Amino acid sequence: MTFDVVVHVSLRPGIADPQGATIERALPALGFEGVSGVGVGKAISFRVDAADEESARSLVGDLCERFLSNPVIEDSSISISPAAATVG
């Protein structure tokens, strides 16, 4: 089976986020008041072939720990769904 995967990676609580802080400081000058807690992360999307969703989740979990994120300072969340059929 083929699965669509989206991995969201964000900094762990307590880790400095200079990009988020810069954005948050700039927002009032752009007319956006009352915005706080800005954090910057990344989203990685791809497809994976696996026997079932459990196997796909295990594969993607290993991929996150070894390559897509730094587990010392980052958290990752995984969304997996059966791939939509493609036309063509």
C-alpha cells in the first residue's frame, strides 16, 4: 500500500526559537497586535510504500529519529493516510 505522510517538526519546549521571536517582534509594526507564542517549525510531506499503516508509521518514526529531526531539541508528529489515487 502507498501512504501519504506529513511530518511536522517543532522545537521542544524551552528551546530558544530565534526565528519565532523575530516574527513575533515584527508583527506589531505590521499591524498585527495580540499575537504571541510564535514558533517556527517545518513540515515534510512524502509518500511511502508499506504493507500496512502500522509498518508505515514504524518506518516514518525511524526516519524522523535518524534523519528528519534532531530528537534532542525537536519534537515530531506524524500524519499518515492512505494515498489518494492518482489519475494518469
